[in-house]
Amino acid sequence: MSSLHIIVAVNSFLLGGLTPREFLRRHWQKKPLFVRGALPRFAGLLDERQLRALAARDDVEARVVERHGRRYQTVHGPFKSVRPKHRDWTLLVSGVNLHHADADRLLRRFSFVPQARLDDVMVSYATPGGGVGPHVDSYDVFLLQASGRRRWRIGARTTWVASAGDLVYLPPGVRHDGVALEPCTTYSIGFRAPRGAELGAAFLDWLHERGLPQARYRDPGLGPARAPARIPREMVAFADRVLSRIRWTRGDVERFVGEYLTAPKAHVVFQPQAARRLAGRVRLDPRSQLLYSGRRFFINGDSLTAPAGAAAALRRLADERSAAATALAGARLARLISDWQRRGYVRVESA
């Protein structure tokens, strides 16, 4: 059976009998879905001690939310110690997939959605009554229950009680509120959706780094101002001339998008490694994001254009997150892979 067929079969079970195509057509960004027993034997990937240890690290995003009646108080980590209260308390740890291989594999089970849209796995541990309050997200999310029970109120009329192995999908803009009925752990698989203003600001920064027109306004023939608060027409004309010189191509946009989507978050730290002989399998580090468009590849905020004979091997590494070392060596990518090893972007594992 091909890898594609395996993915379809696994996700059909995960999605309550729907194939990825059916799920995307019926539910994706359209309406919620509740799957009872999506992963029947799922009991979580980390215990409470491991979750607390992650929350104590300065390269991990963590927060504690306490409920006081209808008010919610949030404190951001890292936390030297985490002492859960008896009720109404939640610990949330983001980016668990960056530090735990099984969490990364869980994230990749949702690769029927383009990897450019995958964000992270967040794990929350809640005592009875714990939650973050009613809210609306601007992104898609799958909520996989690992232990205990959590009651989800979706919109104004729908209520679901999720037990271990149950899955909830919520499209953007759906109001929801999850409350722990007993000590419970929930795994949230989140998706990124950049906003237009966010992209615009980042693109202008990207253009600036690559040399926006440099010019300084000068007015050697300036005369006395009759209306001091009026903006001089010459200054507006100068700004118009300078800004009209800003140009970009579709290729510039493609490069920007690729570098932007693969740029690591601020707290992500790679661990450099000594280059090993290219044998066995090459795996992307969980912190690495490798995307491509044609022969142009983007990894962790950098970009490169692969030779025609090497592009297919690199695309396989990007799609499957691992590749046979012999295939990469045969595509004359040994030097590149060695460089990525030294940066901590990939790992070479013996067969």
C-alpha cells in the first residue's frame, strides 16, 4: 500500500469514517465535527510531570489560567514550579511538538492539510472547572481528548462531552467553551492563518532588508512659510516619487511567503550537531519547517534553488519529513545535508 493510501486510511478512521477529501468538503472552515473514539487507545503522550518540566523552560511558551467566577486570570511562564489548585485551574503548554517526537508525529497525522498551514500541538492540563473561558479563534483547531472528560459548549445550542480518544474539530469564528469535568488533558492541533495586515507589515520589512530606495528629502530653495502647519506640496511629491519606485515581482512574493512561513518563532532554538556520514535516514528536526514551490525550497526562514536533478529528492524529504540518505547523496545533496546537520535542522539516523 502506498504512503498516500496509508494516510487516507488512517485519517478516515481519525475523522469518523470520512476521508480527508470528504472532511475538507463538508467541514473544513464550514461547520464543527465531533468524532467519538477517533483514537480509541489514546491516553496522551506526556504525563503531568513532563508537562510541568516543559513549562519551566525558557524556550517553551506556557501559561496558567485561573478562573474566578466569570473572570479569568492568565500568568505567562516559564514557571519555576507549577502547583495546580484543586479547582478552576489550567496549565497550557504550546509547541509541544517541537520538543517531543510523538507529539510531532501526532501533528503530522493532519498533513492532509498543507504543512504550511500546520502550526503546533498545545497540551492543556485542567483541574475540575478549569478552562480558558468562552472565546472565538481565528484559526482552525482539532481538540483531542487524552484523559478525563471535558464539556464543550459550541455556539449557543450544541454541547459535547469529550472523553479519552474523542476528537472535536472547530472552524474559525465558532464560539466555544471547554470546561474540565474532572482532571483532564487535551491536545490541541492548531493551524496558522496569517492576516492581511500581518503579511503586509512583514513584507515591507522583508523589502526593507533587501534595499528599499534610499533617499533623503532636501529643500535648499525653501522660502518663509506663510502657513506653518500646512504640509508642503514638495514633500508630498517627494514621498510619491520615492514610494512609486518600490517594485516587486511574483517571484519576490513567492520567496517572501516561503521564508515567512518557515521562519522559526522567536523562542525556538536549534541545537547544532556535528556532521555525520550520510547513511541510514535523514529526518527533519521537529523544529524545522521545510516547504517548497517548484525548485525553490524554504527552510527555517532561508531559501535556496535546487538543481533540477536534486529537486525531487528534496521534495520527498519535505513531504515525508524523512528520506533515505542514499537518495539524497545520489542527488548530490551531501554537502547541503551536512550544513543542515551543523545547524541542527536535520538528524542523520543509522539504519
